[in-house]
Amino acid sequence: MTEEILIGVRCTDKIYRLLVVTAACVVLASGCKGPEKVVVAYEEENYNKDIYRGSFFAENLCTATTDIIPEGGGGVDTSTLNSAALFDVNGRTVDFACRIHERLYPASTTKIMTALVAIKNADLSATVTVSPYADVSNFASDEKTCGIKGGDRLTLLDLLHGLLLESGNDAAVAIAVHVGGSTDAFSQMMNDEAKRLMATNTNFVNSNGLHDENHYTTAYDLYLIFNECIKHEEFVNIINTKQYTVQITGNDGSVRQENWAQTNFYATGKAESPTAATVIGGKTGTTDQAGNCLILLNKTLDESPYISIVMGANTKELLYQDMTALINGIPANE
């Protein structure tokens, strides 16, 4: 970098700091007219477009720095969970927030990032030969699997259904090896994508969410990741599928059939559906350390999308009670 460029960068930094201070003054003067929008508008008008031509990252995102809990709790018992949130995607507002920036274990909600990295970096129609590392025999009896075996052949799209519907830990490993070349390389791809999405309180060490002390995220970071996921039609189609039938070719050439189904209680009928919006689908996650977790895409009658999250609920029953209360908290006129 030349001295002229360095000087330009230093000058730009000083100018930008001045603009931020000025913008803050504008926000104070504007009262409660959406401070984030005021700052963005000021930056877009005054920032040197020759130096920066992109849109500002947070412009299209829901943001909150503190808890946002309606009087009375909105029907959500925050004492029985670690974190909860409701995001109005189109309105770009946070309608409910409880400890959304607290680092937590994500369990199998991790798999939304696994799916996102695969969708963005690989051909979903490609045939995958399942790695021996993904063989069902490598997982404990209480660890959810799809029943795939080393040498099995199926498409990457098939594996994504097993990942997001059946929550297969074996499918997560098979995807990681196929897309990343190794599980470690794929974890790095996941972390790179998290950084790109500004999910700065997140670190992944595996593709399935099995417990590791260094594997963590936050409710807000999960929102950032899921918000990116639902921009992809393939992802939404999968989470909106109740059951998927796959034909798997074994290592010996034999063909067998597997049926994979959604694990969330709204899809299975074990929990009564909310009334304020329709549950499109999402991802469950449960470990002893993470508790019971769930992230969902919901749509109101006018097709307005909302993302709802509960992390670390004490029991499955409480998880769905609180999730239903969150969703039913969506304003009726939305």
C-alpha cells in the first residue's frame, strides 16, 4: 500500500468518525423516528461513494441491543429458558428479545448453517458417496441419525432433507466431507460464513451440533444465519416438507428406501399450532447442555415472514408453550 493510499485511508477514517458523530446528533434531534434508519440515510447521503459503494449491512436487518419484553412477559416464561426472540423480517423490527446476545450451545440448530454452506457451495443434484466417517455405526443410540452407511450413494439434496427433517447427525457429517473435503475444513467454511453474516458471537467446530464447549452461538446470530437461509428457495422448500422418501443405493448395489420426517411438534401434531401465523418450518435441537431449542419461519395471512426462536427451554412442553406464545404475540393487523 502506497503512502498516498495510507494517507487517504487515515483521512477517510477521520471523516467517517466525524460523520458518525454528526449522525448521532441527527438521531438525538429526531427523537424516536427510527435511529437506525436515520443513521443509514445520513451515511448513504454523505459517505464518499467513490470509496464505498455497497449498501450498509444492517440496513435490512432487525437489530436490538437490550431485552424487549412486553409488559407481563407476553405469555413467555423467561425463567424456564435461556433465550427467546421474535423478528419481523419485512418490518425489520425485533418484537421480543430475551438475552439474545448471550452465548449458548445450539445443539442441532447448528444444521441450518450446515445446509446454508452446502446450498451456497455445492451442486445439490450431485451424487454423494457417503464417507465412512458418516456411517450410522459411529453415533450413539441417543444421537439422531438417518441410517446412512459408508459407501451409500444418494444426492446432496437427499442428504439435506435428512439433515433438516430427520436431523441426522450422520447426514451432517456426510455433507461436511462432500462439500468441504473434511469435517474440519467444512467447519472453517461455516465460521467464514458466520463472519460474513456478522454472527460475531458464533463458533462452530462440527456440522451437526453435538456438544463441544467451543461450539456456540446466540439467538441473534441464529437469526442472522436463518434469515440468510430463507432467502434460498431450496431451503424453504425442505423445511416446508413434512415427509421425504429417498432411494439409497448401497455399497453392494442394492437399493433401499428411507422415510424422513420433520421433528418439530407442530408438524407432528404433538403441539397445537399457533393462531397468529402459520408455521412454515424450521429446525429443532436438543442436548443435555443446550436444553430444548427451536427456530421457525412463520407467515401471517398476508404472507409477512417472522422468525421465532427459543433456546434452552427446560422441557419440550415448555419449549412449545413459549414458542406458541411468541408467535401469537405477532400483532393482529400484520
